[in-house]
Amino acid sequence: MDIDQAIRERHTVRIYKKTPLPAEICKQLNERIKAINEGLDVFMSLVTNDYSALSTAVRITFSKNVNNYIVLSGKNESDLEEKLGYGGADIMLYAQTLGLNSWWVSGTYNKGNAREKGGIPGSNLIKGIIIIGYGENNGTPHKSKSTIDVSSYSGNPPFWFVRGVGTALLAPTAMNRQAFLIKGSGDKVSITYDKGPCSGLDLGIIKYHFEVGAGRENFSYE
Ligand SMILES: Cc1cc2nc3c(=O)[nH]c(=O)nc-3n(C[C@H](O)[C@H](O)[C@H](O)COP(=O)(O)O)c2cc1C
């Protein structure tokens, strides 16, 4: 499965099997995380066999066997959220290609425990965790806005633009807000996200998905 296929198969999963992550899978995830951290200058960290980063209320109500997660952190800079959204999308979808399921949590988690277990430097900000594991199911597609709600193109939109918008609509967003606007003109694209909780993370996630769907070679950002 490649990343494009992973986008089409991924949905949030909150109920997991007890099955631990095999050592080889952890190795592959850690290699990818290292490359993301170096490329984007962020600090993401894989934690396995630990449930303490999810808030107790959530853990005992609507989730099961949450035992592995990736802590999303980095230096206190203005574009940190967008970079973590972009890098987080990459590791979430890479995990899907390895046969794992995922759940992005930026609200109901225990930041102190995530910091301690993830070995996050005290000066870093933490912007959420991505839970991963073997799901009891593969989740279900989210309720989605339509192309005209989230995009506009001056003139006849080319295939790559339409495909990019369709792919962005499959992305996870906080509270499923899908509050993005993708504008195109010729081979120029701009993507914005309405202000609100996690809007920086969501912007990075949407950019990542649009790029996979549209093909990075077909456009440049304004
Ligand atoms: C940045 C971000 C933060 C999220 N935070 C939470 C959260 O705190 N709790 C939760 O249950 N789900 C959270 N989610 C999951 C979303 O509710 C979910 O992605 C959305 O409803 C779309 O569904 P899908 O992931 O199945 O496509 C978050 C998702 C994103 C992208």
C-alpha cells in the first residue's frame, strides 16, 4: 500500500487489539520519525506499551487498548503547528501503510505524561499525540463537505486540482471541521484554514493530503 492508498483507507480508530507493535514495525516507524524530525526540525517521539498519555476519562469510556502513540512536539516557533500537522500526517499515513490504524488526539490527552514518556525537552511545546495500533476495526468514513464548499479555481479546474481537493477532503481535521479553502489559478495554489482550535495542525495536514492527491510537480504555492 502506498501513501495515496493509505489516505483512502484511513479513518480514525479508537478501539484497538492488545497486540503489541512488533520490533521491526517500531524500527521502521522510528526511522521515518527520524527523517521527519530532521527534515522539518521538529521533535516527534514514539512511545510503546504505555497508556498514560490518554486522559483517564477517555481511556475508560470510548476507547480500548490504547498502548502506543507518537508525541508531537517542537520548538516554540510560529509555524510549529503547521509543521507538526504536515509531519504528523506523514507518520500517520506511513503507519497505515504498515497495516496499523491511528487516532489523532489534540484535546483529551495528558501532556505531562506525554512529555515524560516521550522524552520531550522541557523547552519544547507539545501539540498532541497520534495513537497507533492494530484496530479492532478500520473505522468509518467521516461526514464530508463537498468540493464546492472548500475550493475555487479561476477557469476550468485541471484534473490534478480536482484530485488534490478530493484527497484533502479525506484528511482528518480537529472536530471534523474541514474549515479549509483551496484556491487555484493556473499552476498556483493557496491553502488557508479558518482560525480555531488546532487550525495550524489542520492546515499542515490538509497541505500534505492535497500535495499527495494533486502531485507536487503540478503546482506551486502562491
Ligand atoms: C488535529 C486533530 C485533533 C484531534 N483531536 C481529537 C481529540 O482530542 N479527541 C478525539 O476524539 N478525536 C480527535 N481528533 C479526531 C477527529 O475527530 C477526526 O479526525 C475527525 O472526526 C475526522 O474523522 P476521520 O479521522 O475518521 O477522518 C483530532 C483530529 C485532528 C486532525
